[in-house]
Amino acid sequence: MKSIKIFALSALAVMAVTMCSCNKASAPRTNLRTSVDTTSYAYGVSLADQGLMQYLEQLGVIQSTMSVEQEFQMKMMMADSTQLVTLEKEKQAALDALNKENAPRLNEFIRGLKTAVSLQADSPYASGLNVGSQISQQMLPGLNEALFGENATESINTNQMLAGLIGVLNNSNLAIDRTEAGAIIQREIERAEEVQAARHEEEMRIQFEGVIAEGAAFLAENAKREGVVTLPSGLQYEVIRQGTGTTPTLNDRVTVHYHGTLIDGEVFDSSVVRGDPATFGVTQVISGWTEALQLMPVGSKWKLFIPYDLAYGSQDRGVIRPYSTLIFEVELLDIN
């Protein structure tokens, strides 16, 4: 016989969890007079027993009692017979306290469950409950985080959201044109991203202020050396060998040998060590390289001293920590 799955909540365990024992929500009176009654009751038990409690825990509707069970299970395994009675009482008291805390939220869930189950499948009200649940539980949390960040006190005004939504459904005159609404949301999300990025950048600068100061001091001292040229951007270079070939443009691809180190001499990348020159577009590299390559004739070998804002900025690239000043020996072999 073909088996029928009567209930499924993806990725949920099928482990039974203790139900609330205090302030229980009212349930219809059990009366198994007919086989239909019995089947109906069994179906309800099966629905709850196939992961519903775990699902409610994942949603944050209730807190799991499993941690309490596990905690006392460990204690009881190590206890002697004289301690078991006391531990059992403590365990029950902890479960009762947690169940008491869960009860109001579980009651609210059951109240909504009763309302939804009592509706016909094709009821407009049922559809409204379903859509409203998706908006409140899935869409709004994501939008609130995008607009206001995590743990923000601000959130979307649901009354105004409903005013706009219902206005469209009723074909009413709208305060904001439908063609403008999406652009407004996108603009606000982009503005929020800029604010959050600036805040993150400031936090990173504080965290790595020592690295920034060390790089600045190095460049300031390096600029005093004979033969070092400092450009308006802050890029510094020293000519090891000046070539006589063509100078690359932004549209060119070049082949180079390079050897990259931190200011303490640690090597982080080197085509010279690999014995394999690199080929790439002039604009496909960090800003300091792009600027320098446009000044180097083919055949040149320069040493570049690149401040963090012309290198990888606040990016963490392993050996290259955020805000690191970098040194490269670059030999321009050819323009492709």
C-alpha cells in the first residue's frame, strides 16, 4: 500500500518535547464517539508529534525544554542514589518555570491556529491570514534589517504599509505613485547600506589604527630617501631600471613580473618566486598599480610603495591585514 505523509515540516527533528503543563490553552472536549472522531483525534496527535514543537522553537514562539532535560540527565548520571530524589524535584521545578514562561506565547499560537483551521481552504480571510503571516514573519524582518540594521529600535510602520497596500487593492488614489514606490524603497536601502558601510569603516579604522599609523610613518620616512618620488595621490615609486618602450594606457593588457611584500619584508605574493609572469588589464588591479603602470615604459623595473587607500583598504586578505601599506617590485615586460 502506498504510504501517505500526513504532515511535513522540512528540516525538523521528530523528537518529542515536553508540552506546557501550566496555564494550558483551552482545547475542544475529547469525545471519540465514531471512527471519524478517532481518526481526527489521531491526526491531530500525529501533526503535533511530527516536529511541530521543534518548529515553534525555531520560530521563537517557545523556548525548548531540551536543555533542561539534558542538564539534569548529566547531573543524574553522576549522582548517587541519595541525590536523585532532590535532582528530580529540581528538574521538575525548572521545567515548570520554563513551561510557565512558554504558556502565554503558546496560547497565542493556539488561538491563531484555531482561527486558521476553522476557515475553508478557499476563504479570502484564510488567504489574508496566510499572506499577512508571510509579510510579518518573512518579508518585514528582512526589510527592517536592510533599512535599519540588526538590533535597531526603528522598524517599518505597519499601519502606513497597510495603507499603501490596501490603497492599491481598493484602486484608491495613492499618496505615492505606484511607479515610484519601488524606486523609493531601493533608494532607502542604498542609503542605509552607505550608512552601515561608513559605520563599519569607522569601526575598522579604530580597530586597526596601529596598522594605519605604522604605514603612515613608514611612508613619511621613505619619502625622505633619495630617488623616491611621491605623487599627489600618495603613491611612491623608486626607479630601479627605466625602460624605453611604449607606456600602457587604461585600455591595455600588460605582462609583468612582480614581488610583493609588507613593510616588514614579509612576502605575500610573487610571480618571480613562481617563475611565471602575470598578464592582466591595467584597470584590473589595485589603484596604486593602475596609476604606476601608466607611467612605466616597457622594460622598466620600479619599486612601488602603496598606501592602504590605493591598495586593499579595509579588506582582510589573510597575510595582508586591513589598512596595510604594500611594497611591490614591478617589471613591465610587455603590452599585449
